Amino acid sequence: MHLDVTRESLIKISSVFVLISVLFSCVNDIDKIQKITYSEDAPDDVMRELNLFYNDSGYTRIKIYAELAETYMFPNHITKLKDGVKVDFYSEEGEIVSKLTSIYGEINYETGKFFVRDSVELLNVKKGQRLETEELFWNQNDSIIYTNKNVLIKSNDNSIEGLGRGIETTQKFDNYKILEPYGKFDLSK
């Protein structure tokens, strides 16, 4: 018996063997991939130019903007806001009543607290009154903003209205209480 093997049939047989070996050699071990790519410190979600709106009855009440947002699900569900944070608080009529800015912020979804730090300013838009501090906490459940750090409150014309350590106010920043005021003020005005 004579076998007539041509060059063309050899190429076909070789191609089939190569294809079979390639198909069976490609096995992805998920555990090995996760060991290479997974990090416990890495965020679960990363967003650029985040715009987050809190609405009530169809009206925007709060708008949060961040240049970079990283969300972590474990051990606590938080979103870290980086490279600039801006928060607009709206009235029931839909007008911006106050603005909060900082470099860094964190939203803790489990406690309902929002924390900001670094170059923090809270502005009452109508009065032009400005609060400057190192860090602030905003409790979303009762709309209270507070800190135990040094605070400086300036009026629209940049004159100092308040100075001290610690403050409590609402997110509208219409009234406030400095917890430990200090400095000299002319009360005759």
C-alpha cells in the first residue's frame, strides 16, 4: 500500500494539530489572575468628573462635584473625593443658598456623614459670609455642619466676624455657633 502525501495535505494536518494545541493550552486560572491584578487597597470603582445629585420631590437639594472619585465597598462603603470638591446646597425654591469647597472629601454611606478637609470654605451665597477651616463634617441625616478645628468667619467685605475653635451650623450657613470663640472684637458697632 502506497501513501501519497502531498505538501498541501501536510500543511492542512499541521494546521489542525497547531489549532488543537492552541485551544487546549489556553486555560485561565482565575485565582492566579486575581493574585496578579487584585489589590485589597484598590477602589472598587473610579470616576472622573463626578456629578452627584440628591433630589427630593423631584427638586435638586444638593449637588456634589469632584474631579476624581474612588468608591470602596469594604470594609466600609465610602467614596473618596479627590483633586477638588464642590458642594452646592439648594433652597426649597431651587436656589443655591450655600457652597462648600475643599480639596478632599469622603462620603460614608453607612453613617450618613460627609467629611471634607484641606482649604475648606463654606459660603452663604446671599450674605456673602465665608467660613474658612481645615476640615468640616456634614451630617446628612440632620443637615448639621460642624468641626472642632479652628474657624475663621469673614463677611462680604472680608472683615472678620468670628474666630475660634469649633463651630456648629446648618448646611445653609445662615446661623452659626462658635464653640470656643477667641480674639478681640469691637462690639460697639
